[in-house]
Amino acid sequence: MDFASLAGFCLTWAGYTVFARKKAKTAWCLASSMQWYRVEWMLRMLERDMRMPDAAILSNLERVIGFFASTSILILAGLVTALSANSAAVEVLSTLPFAEGTTVEQFELKVFVLILIYIFAFFNFTWSLRQYSFANVLLGAAPAVDEDDVSRDERRRYAISAAKVIDQAGHSYNYGLRSFYFSMAVMGWFIHPLLFVVGYLLVVLVLYLREFRSRTLQVILAAEGRSLDQARDK
């Protein structure tokens, strides 16, 4: 049951990632709606002489992601420490009600899965940080308002490219957050494999509702006169 539930966990995580990516191309979600606003943001940035507010927004985004990257390192340190106290941890788990009997090897497997998840999260958060640093460079190199030799089409192309870099950084950040969500499901695995299955199915449900059907998304779309039932503009 341990290996079956772990296989289902991996397939569910990968399957939802593919599903969300494809559905975002035909329906509005948080990621696709934010990309539209990022393009509008960059277009307005090119019309401003003072771009300090734009740099401040990027700095705030980097600060939040840096927090999660640091948290991932701290969690990894705690998980490695847990491996050194595996026998004591197994004894504690055996006293929990409804907990299935766990050997030291099974406990180490479950901790190792958590370690892999948080390593994956750390790499996504740090890659997101790097992409935001690239966006800062694009912000600094953006053509000034009074540069007459830069056409309107060139400005729009530059804005779309800069917005795309920020969008890619946002995707990496989203992948890191999903890792945190799915790691919560693994906690149920320490008690029983069936609780593990229920956990990651609930995580997928929560992710779908928040990304595609949330009240926040409705408000974001309503700001531009859109609705959840409208297909995305190609």
C-alpha cells in the first residue's frame, strides 16, 4: 500500500500540473489573469519617467519568495535531523490512534520523500528569484519615454517580453507553493497510506478551486469586465 499510494501521489501531482497548464490556455485562472495584468503593467511602466514604484513591486515579490526559499532550507534541516532519530520517531508514531505499524525503513522512506519535495521546492523558489532579477535588469534597460527612435510596436514587444519573464518567475513560484501543499498530504502517510491518498486528493481539489473557481479570481476578472465562463482570448 505504501508504494501504491506513493505512485498515485506522483501521478496525481504530475497529472494536475499538466491539466492546469493546458486548461489555463482555454479558461481563465489566476495564472492567466495575472499574465494579462503583467503585460498591462509593463506597458504602463514604459509610459512613466519615474520607475521606482515598479522596482519596489519587484523587490516585494522577491522578498516573499526569498522567505519561502529560506523556509525550505530550514525544513530540510529538520527532516535530516529526523532521520537521525528514526527509532524514537517510530515509537511515537506507534502510539497514535489508527496509525498503521511502521518500520524504521518505512519511516526513512517517507522522510526521504519529504526531503525530495522540499529540495524541488527550493530549486523552484531560487529559480523564481533569479528570473525576478532578470526582470529587474529588463526594467533598468527599458527605453525611456522621450526616446523617439523607439517605435510603438517595439515598446509593446519589449513590454510583452518583460511581462513574460515575470510570468515565468510566477510559474516557478507557483510550483514551489504546490510543493508545500503536497508535502502536507505526505504527513498523513506517516499515520496510514489511505490517509495519504485522501490527503493528496484533497490538495488537488483545493488547488483547483483556488486557481480556477475562487472568489479572488472572479474579482480579478470583474475588474476588466470578464467572467469565469468566458474563454481566454487567444
